[in-house]
Amino acid sequence: MSTIAPTSRTTLVRRSDRGTYDRAVVNAILDEALICHVGFVLDGQPFVLPTTHARIDERLYVHGSVGSRMLRTLRQGIPVCVTVTLLDGLVLARSAFHHSMNYRSVLILGTAREVQEEAEKRRAFCALVDHVVAGRSTQTRSASPMELKATSVLCLPIEEASAKIRTGPPIDDEEDYALAHWAGVIPLALQAEPPLRDPRLPAGIETPASVARYRRPVP
């Protein structure tokens, strides 16, 4: 479906005009973000941990060591909240109160399942690598059976989710527009620096175009 049905937990109340349930928008934000934050409760204690992620169709995958507390907890089927945020600019208003940021964010709620089938696990591995650098999974050694066994992969369906976006200039109180204070937006973007070769990389191995021309978002 092109739209994710809002629920009582994902329906935006404050600034609902900034919310969207368009699946294409949600997917684009997930695909551009390099890091997600995973929230869960263990023995009454809330945890929010950063990790990498990848999307395949309408499923979000995260991975880590089989000894990871987060993954051990989530594979029990407890509720989980995953968020991503892309910061696009600093919004400087005439008043301190109306300073803000331009951003794109996604929230996903649900329960995750552990991936057991080897083929799906390998697809998730490739997606996680390619999410960071497009095509990288074809330029590296595949995971060995031992590495697969040592890694836990969880899958979260993107079924209960929403996006929230702010764009544009500051919004001041009407009477403040006459004040002699600078106002506007400082745009922000993630910029890749030139790649650095591994000191142990043998001479003659050329830098792949996907690395030499790397930029975000990954095309």
C-alpha cells in the first residue's frame, strides 16, 4: 500500500501538519539515514541504543552480536520503537522562543522477529552493507558460516509508522518581523571526505568508483 494506516500511537497530535504516512516518504528517510535508534524496556529500565539498519521492501533489519543485550531482548517479542532523524538545517528566528531545526524523521512501532532462515539472513547482510555504500556487498568477501552464526539479525515490519518533517524559514510572531534581528536558515548536509586507503592495502588495488565518488544519500 502507498499509505501506512495511522494508529492511535502514530497519529501526530502536535503540529499534525508536519506529519505524513506516505510510505514512499517513510522509505526515503529510512534509506537516507545511516543510523537508527532502537528503544525498548528491560526489567523496567528504558534503553535507547544507536545501530545501523537497512530496509528491504516493507521490512527493517538490524543486526549485531548474538551476545548483544538489545538483540537478545528484542528477539523475545517485546515492544520496540525505532526512530531515525535527518537534520537539514538550523532555523534561526527573531525570537529565541521560535528557533527550530529543519528535519525529517520516522518513528516505527512493533515487535521484531529473529531471522532464522539463512537465505534471508544473507539478503539482510547484503542490504546492511549496501545501505552504507551502494554495491559494496559485491566488492567484499561474503560472510562465512561462522560469522553468520555469531551474528543475530532482527526484522521489524514497517506497519505502524509515521514521518514528521519541518522545512522552510523561521515562523515568528507577526509583531517580531519588524525587529532588527537576522533570521533565516543555516542548511546542513552530511559531507564525505576523500577516502583514506588502508595502510595494509597492496599497491595496484584501485579505489572503486562507489568509494571514490561517495556521497549521501547513496544514489
